[in-house]
Amino acid sequence: MKPLLEPPARTLVRRAADPKGIAEAAEILTKGGLVAFPTETVYGLGADATSEAAVGRIFAAKGRPDVNPLIAHVPSLDVARAQGEFSRDASRLAEAFWPGPLTLVVPVARGTSVCARARAGRDTIALRVPAHPVAVALVTAAGLPIAAPSANRSGRVSPVTAAHVLDDLDGRVDLVLDGGRCPEGLESTIVACLDGPPRLLRSGAVSRAAIEAALGFALAEPTVAEHILAPGMLASHYAPRAHLHLGATELRDGEAGLDFGGTFPEGTHVRDLSPARDLEEAARNLFLYLRELDALGYEVIAVAPIPREGLGEAINDRLARAAAPRP
Ligand code: AMP
Ligand code: MG
């Protein structure tokens, strides 16, 4: 066999998330480039949130509709306060959950540096202080708010490894920082703190119960307008190639199985999200196992019933979108 003269293109943009890789990534961001990086939720596709051109590259790389605003990642609540206006409730939630997988939608501050395109022209802004050490180091080194949706093509399953990012976005990003698997595995929970009581726009890695405990009262539902434009709120999202059969109590011939708590017999075509019925473990495994099963090429993936409490709310939300009819 002839030796390869060049490594395959896909390895060219991948770097270890060590200090050297992070410094290189930060420089790319300051020059308007695109960097995929690990966060505690999923891999993000980052760009300078202050630059209309850089943000435009995110929408182009993902094939994301430009009406869908982006979350700006900042290193601290102090920096966030320069970008958005924090009500008492918003401050309480930021203090309770930042750094961490909670996104707050607040009125945009007059002096914001985040460009209108990142906000899809709205007078509100979505902010998050991530906890993952690589994300913190990158956002700090770049010295800019970093707009970062999940690093997948729009509508596809969110990436929880660097390999997933390259599967979707190879040739469309300048660099992928490989920091291993994302520890939470589910996107951030999004709460709007605008007029009236805080509203849950998207369930995610922080449970509704944890947020309500911090607030001392129940979250409200999104308004009709918010519901339509909300996150991945397009009915079909997180979609694998296979069709999902939700709430399956048995595995039929010719189906792959996404199991929970040992409902299905074991097999090479079955992945159990959590044999011990632990919803945090199930959340961590959800997108990884969906991608693995999808790669096996089955027409149908049967999905065992998963309880709706705690993180089960977000897990069931993602599965319902993955099962929805495609546009
Ligand atoms: P993601 O697709 O995971 O990056 O999540 C981004 C989601 O956050 C969007 O789809 C919106 O639903 C929500 N979001 C971001 N920015 C805003 C904003 N300024 N106002 C309301 N919702 C927002
Ligand atoms: Mg996404």
C-alpha cells in the first residue's frame, strides 16, 4: 500500500485542549474565525459575538436560520451585567447556577458589545457563564463574548465529542479543540427573565425543580411568541437519520434499541442509557448513543419509556423532537 502523503483533512483542524491549543483557538476567535470547543453541556461552535461577520459564519456553517438568536458566553456575572440587565430574579439565578449550564435571556444592556446579528435583531440577549475549564480558559483568553450554538449542522443531534463535531462540520470550522466527552451531555436550560415571572424557554441540564428551589416559586410557561421562536423549538430537531419509536416496551425484529433500565434484552444493537435508572447518567449518554445507534443503519430505533421527573423532562423533550416528522 502506498504511504499517505498527507493526513486526511479531518485531522488538520483538531487540537488537544491544552494551553497551546487554547491559545491558538483564542487567536482564531479574535481574528473572526470559528472554533468548536467543549463545554459542560455539548460542543459549542464559537465566534466573536461582537462581530457581525464572525457571527454570520456560524449561521452559514450550521445552516441555521438567521432568525434563531445565539447564546453569548462570558467569563463572569460581572461581565454579563455589562451585556444584559439583570432583574432580582435573574441575579438570583445567575448567583445560584453560574458558572454552569443555565442560560438567562434578559433585556439587552444599552452598552452591549454583542452584535445585533447574534441577537437576531432582538432587544433581549441570551447569556451564559460556562463551567467547563476549557470553555472558561478560551472565553477568558479571547477576551470577547463568544457566541456559541451547538457545533452541529442545524437540526442534527448535538455533538458531545470532537469526532461528532468533525462528522458534521469538517471543512466548515477553523479549529476543533478536543477536550474529550462533555460531562452533562444535554444543552443548557434556558430561562427568560423579562417582564413578569421567569419563564422556562427550554428544559436542559439544570432541572426545573432546581431552578424553582433557587427562586422559591414556580417557573412560568413561555408566551406563545416565545414558544414559536424558542430554542430548538422547531418541532423537528436533534434528528437522527433513523425513525424513533418512543415509549417502546419491547424490541421488535429489525429495530435498534435505546434502552433505559434494562427494558430490552441486551445486544450489539442496544444501548442502555442507564441500567441503574439514573437520569443524570442517561442525559450524559443520550446524544452519544443516539449517534452510535444511528450509525448502525437501522430504519427504526425503539426507545424505552423514560420517567419525566428531574432531567427526564429535558431527555423526553429532546427525544420528542428527534422523533418529530422532518420538514
Ligand atoms: P442553541 O440553539 O442551543 O444555541 O440555543 C439558542 C436558543 O436560545 C435560541 O434558539 C433561542 O430560543 C434562545 N435565545 C437566544 N437568544 C435569545 C434572545 N435574545 N431572546 C430570546 N431567546 C433567545
Ligand atoms: Mg443546538
